[in-house]
Amino acid sequence: MQNCDYNKPQMNAARKRTKTTTSVVDFAIPKSAMEIGIDKKYILLTYGCQGNESDSEKIRGLLETIGFSLASDETMADLIVLNTCAIRANAENKVFGELGRLKKYVKAKPDLIIAIGGCMPQEEIVVEKILKTYPQVKIIFGTHNLYQLPQFLERVMSNHNRVIEVLSEEGNIIEKLPTVRTSRSKAWVDIMYGCDEFCTYCIVPYTRGKERSRKPEYIIKEVQSLIDQGYHEVTLLGQNVNSYGLDFTEYRYRFSDLLQALSQLPIERIRFTTSHPKDFSTDLITVLAKQKNLMPAIHLPVQSGSDKILKAMNRKYTKADYMDLVDKIYQAIPDVSLTTDIIVGFPGETESDFLETIALVEYCRFEGAYTFVFSPRVGTPAAQFNDTVSIDEKMQRLYRLNDVINQGFARGNHRFVNQTLKVLVDGRSKGKADVLSGYSEHNKLVNFRGSKTLIGTIVNVKITDAKTWSLAGKLINE
């Protein structure tokens, strides 16, 4: 049996919310780990949300700081890291399948280190399954201590022990982590960590811990640094960005204050995700309506249009509350693009409940949505609810909902035909070497012909055609 250094997660501990003040700590690589990656290569596989993508940029920064370089393919790798998502069973099953596939590389290269981090290791049952079924995994770490990956690698490389280090209570806020960003024009900026909402279907409050807000001065300094490097757009990240600052005890500073401060910086675009409707304040709407570099695209998850289901989900607002909020947003920002998240087939959902969701979608004029069939997550209250809706009925409801959502998506795109939009160019369109693609201020995907020299810049494109999920246009040469 392998020697192991154990620190396993405990879901009961992860449920607790303490009054302990979160400390801010500036990061530094331990001297003993500074060069352990020299002449070694890594592969990083990322699953899940924007938060995971942001974490992966930090993991890349850590690895390259200690000497690792990116491998061209898995056969060349000395280290393979999987940064995982636990939001749905399908996401976890995909990772387990990947772990099985990677086993052949360990057989070919016994010194290959496979590490798994992110949200999945924060679940007790996941760690137990990895320990029993996937001996090729040498390091297991969680969301609260990814900054310690260099130390974990040092331990494995020096004594060949298996390292399991998953904290059930969140740690400090670690600033000044090295970061290798995937884009040279758009950047993720974490403004807070964790979630205190405890929606009955969601595992995130257990895997990400309590809400902890970064100090505004660190965020402002990071955005200014990105501006200095030539970035055109930042997206502010949090499980519920609208609750930013609620944990501050020494002064009052809220999300609207942060947006107001950031909007004064010379950056063209500021976005944010994700918003919880119950914390979307009037002050926030006012700031969004006034500042031109705050983009007119808001993702506002509703999850259901039925008050009965919203209550069972512990969403803390009613259908009327949500509709009133949407009315206020449209009144202040008439051309805003609203998108949302919706779960169908939640335990207890009747046909009548589902039709209420359809009616809400039509009322709110959503221009896109992430739609899902309910996925029970072990450890959450909803996993114990009596689920009387058959999978066939759930799928039929999903198809019906998507038909309505797609109509809204198409309608939202068609309103831009014959308009000239500012597009931040991401790169080449898939499958067409002479076509570029990027996103407008309203977060619409735009395809147009142009030179690759435009990648990373903001250009004017006149929209000539609208499809359901994208726009086509012609570059306007100034």
C-alpha cells in the first residue's frame, strides 16, 4: 500500500459558518520548492465555471513560477492536473472517466504525477472513491489551498508519498498569487470567494466555503495592472457578486461602490457574474445605468417561475420579486441583454409549476439561458426530496423550455441587424480561417471577415445577419 499524507474533507464541517475574521495574506513560494519543476512539463485540464477557469490561471502561474513549462501533449507531461467541477453528476462522471483514461500514461511513465483539485475533492465520497479506485492519483487538494500545490509537489517528488490535503474550513484570502492568463485582452478578476445562500440543490456552499470578499484596494490595483498590460475587458467573479462586501466589519463598502470605483479606471469593458436576485440593489442598478464601461449584459439566474419551487429551492425571493427587479432593470437600462439559469424537473415540480416558468421566461424577454434538468447532489437537502417527476417528463420539459429560450435568443440577436457594434476580437472562428469572432458589448457572438492582426482589439462591425446563437457582420474600416 502507498504511504499517504492525509487530510480529508468533512461535509459537516464545510456546512458551518464561523464568525472568524478572514485574514489577508500575501503569497510567497517556499524557497525549497522554487526550482522543483525545472526541465519538467505539465498539462492542466479544467472543468466547470469561470471561477474554475480563474483558479486554473493561478495554478498555471504557480507551476510556471517553480519551473514547469506547458507540455505539447500528455505523452510529454511529467505532471497532469485536473481542476474539477462538482455542480452536476455529469461533470463528475466526466472527470472519473478522464482519470481512468490517464492510467495508461502512468504505466508508460511511472514517475508521472497526476493531481486532482477544485470542487470535487471537497466531497468526502469523491475522495474515498479516488483512494479506492484511482491509485494513479498522487495529489488531492481542494479549493481553499490550491496555493499550496508547490509544497504538495515537493512532498510527492521527495518522498513519493500520496498527498491528500483538503481543507473543510476555508482559509485566508491569498493575494499576489502568480497568474498565467489565457487571453491577452480579457481577464477574470476574483472579487470574492464562497457562498452563503445554501440553495437546497447546490453543493457550492460546501465546496467553496463561506463568503469572503477581497479588499477593494487589491481589486482596483489588479484591474489597473491589467489596464497597464493592455487588457480591454475584465469580468468580476463571485458565486454571488451582489453580496460583495457584506462580510466587511470595519467599513461599509458594497458591490455598487466597487463598480463605481472601477468604472472610473480607463478600461473599456467591465462585466460581472454571477448575480443573485435577492441582493440586486437599487444602488447597483443606478451605477450600471450611468457608467458606459459597465456592459449592458446581465446574467440573473431565476431557476424557476413557481413560488412553490423557489421556496423549496431556498432562493429567498418570489416570482413577483423577480419580475419587479426585471422591470426596474429594463426601466433604467432599456437595451440591456438579460440571460438566466433555469432548472427543470426539481422535486415536486408539476406541469402547472413548469408553465409558470415558461410564462416568466416570456415576460422577462431573456436573450439566452443555461437550462438544466435537476441533478441531485449528495449532501444537499434536495437530494433527499421526494422526486416524483420521471426522467422522460423532465427531458420533455427541457425541450419545451429550450424552444422558448431559443426564440428569445434569436429575437435578442435580430434587434442588432443593421447596427454597428463594437466587437472585442477573441480569435478565428472555428472551421473558417478567414473569419474572426468576438463579443459585442451586449455579449453577443459576432463573426466577420478580417485579418488576424485584429485579434485582441476592439473593432466596429456592421451586423448584416442574425442567427439564433450568433451574428454575422462586415468590418467597418475607420
